[in-house]
Amino acid sequence: MKIRYDLKPRAARRTDPFRPQGPLSFGQLRTDHMFLMDYEDGAWRDPRIVPYGPFSLAPGAVVLHYSQEIFEGAKAFLHQDGEIHAFRIDRNAQRLNRSAEGICMPPVPVADQVEAILALLDVERLWFPEQEGASLYIRPFMIATQDSLGVKPSRSYLFCCFLSPSGPYYPAGFKEPVKLLITRRFHRAAPGGTGAMKTGGNYAASLMAGEVAHKLGASQVLYVDASDRYIEEAGAMNHFHVTREGKLVIPTFTDSILRSITSESVIELGKAALGVEVVQERIELESFLSGVRSGAITEAGGFGTAAVVSAVGAYVFEDGKELKVGSGGIGEHTRRVYEVVTGIQRGQRPPPPGWLFKAPRLA
Ligand SMILES: Cc1ncc(COP(=O)(O)O)c(C=O)c1O
């Protein structure tokens, strides 16, 4: 792929390392440039890196009416060697293509997605926030651009990727367990639906559930499947728990659960690296809750790119009652998974082959 560079004049862009004074929040800031590529007449055209900013879109664009949209989320890290390394972006690219297939969008070759992200990271390397626990969050996405009101797949698309210099997800360190709301009022996804795809509509449909969870003192909803029986996800993270015997259990991936790259990494690392056996099982909510009550389940949490690992201290019910998990703090296995995965991402532990992608110095 031949990327065209249309960069801002030097005077208008960052030319010195980014050393933020205060703590940076997650996902708010943007860098100077973004990557764009158009799909027309059956082919991807004009890959380019241009100044970050609004783009024009016809009011009748399919994405604005029927949400034909997919996105991804990944992270890159500055290592001791002074280079930027992106974590498993080939997996994100593969997942973007699975989402694309699911909602009738054209795939973007994995190699092109990886090249686009690395080229953008290279241009924006000075934007890496030099502070403890920071990262460059990577947001690739694709939208349907055809000006057409027929409910059918668009004929034209825009693929875009931008970056967000972000502070640590846990500004005070990894020590605040969250609460999850147990409710049967909301479902995130259904069999045969789009739950396993990263498409905007799923997230729009989850907003009300999130608001209700907040009102009841929880940070997110623990989603169960449409038959109200099996545990699926913890908000926008995969759910997991740890048993007293030292087994870490992640719900078996179905077509209503997103295949988290963090979960897949934990599964691949397994016992040798994590000191805990990792398995996938269908988990019935009722037996899970009795396990928490009896102490057979000692830890629980969520896996996802933004926080990597989030510990659940308690589950909240709609009547306001709470069920504490273990001691209500962060368990030893949860902490270890967090340390091992973030250690690999930050270059403090050796990565399994092919997990890190170094941004080349091109621009
Ligand atoms: C619904 C949902 N589940 C799980 C995850 C975690 O996936 P990953 O670890 O790839 O970020 C995400 C975030 O991407 C998500 O949106």
C-alpha cells in the first residue's frame, strides 16, 4: 500500500515530546493527524495521512440512518528503547474484518490495516504522553458513506484511524474494584444478532442499561444471554471469575459475546505465565451467584483493552442489595493477570512471538 502523506506544516504540529503536566484522562485528546482511505467501485483507494479534523458526509449517508459502522480499539506503548510498540493490532484487524463481514461491509486487508496504524504511530510518535501508565489509544473504524435511504448495504465506505494520547485507566493505580448490576431488564445481544461484532448499534443499545447501572451505584451491567440463563459480558468487557481451586473461567465465546483480544491473550498465556489454569465454560448466572455466596468463587472481573483488567468487588441487585466477591478487594490472580499483561505491553516482560508491532521510522 502506498500511503500519501499530507501533513500539517511543521509549525502547526507537535515537534517536542509530550510531557503532560497533570493526569490525562482516557480517550479525550487527539493527535495532529489521522489515516483515511475510501472504498469506491469495489476497491480501496487513496490511503493517506492528513490533519485530524471533521470530514464532510452527505446527510443521507447510510451510516447516519442505519448505523452501518464498525470500529476497533487497541493500544500502543513507549518502551525503554524509545520506540513505540502496538499490542496485537493484527488481531484487531482480523476482528474488524469479521465485523465487516457480519454487517455487509468490505474487508480491509489485515496487512494494510497494520501498515496504516504503524505509519500513523510513526508520524505521531512525539504525542506519546510521557507519564506513568500512559498509552496511545488507537481507534480504527469504518462507516458507510453512500447517500441513499434504501435499507441495504452502502456501495461506498470510509476507513479511518485516529489516535488518542491517554493516561492510565486507573489514575490512582490498579486498586479500585468496581460493582456490576445484576438485572434481567436489559440484554446486550441475542443469538443470530450482532453481539460478536464491534458495531456502533450494540453500544447505542447499551447506553440506557449503563445509565441505570450508574443510578444503582454500579459501573456497568453484567449481561446475561437472551434466555436469562448464562453470563455473557461485563458492560464493554468480557467477564471472568476465579474459583477457590485456582481456575480462571471466561464465558465460552458465542455469537452474542465479543471475542476480547485481552481474553484471548489471557487464554494463550495460560497457566505457565499466569499461575492459574484458564478455561472457557458456559456459566449459569444462578450457579455463579451461589458460588460467590458460598466462597467457591473468590475473584471476578472484566477483560478489555481500555482497563486491561477490572476487578469486581461486588454485584448489585435492583433492590439495592449487594453481594461481595471474596474480600471485596483485588484478588491475587486478578492482580497477577494485570501485571503480566501490562508488563508485556510495556516491554517489561518478554512478549510471546508476534504480539508487539514496532512502529518503523519512516516519516
Ligand atoms: C462488548 C465488548 N466486550 C469485550 C471487549 C473487550 O475486548 P478487547 O479485549 O479486545 O478490548 C470490548 C472492547 O473492545 C467490548 O466492547
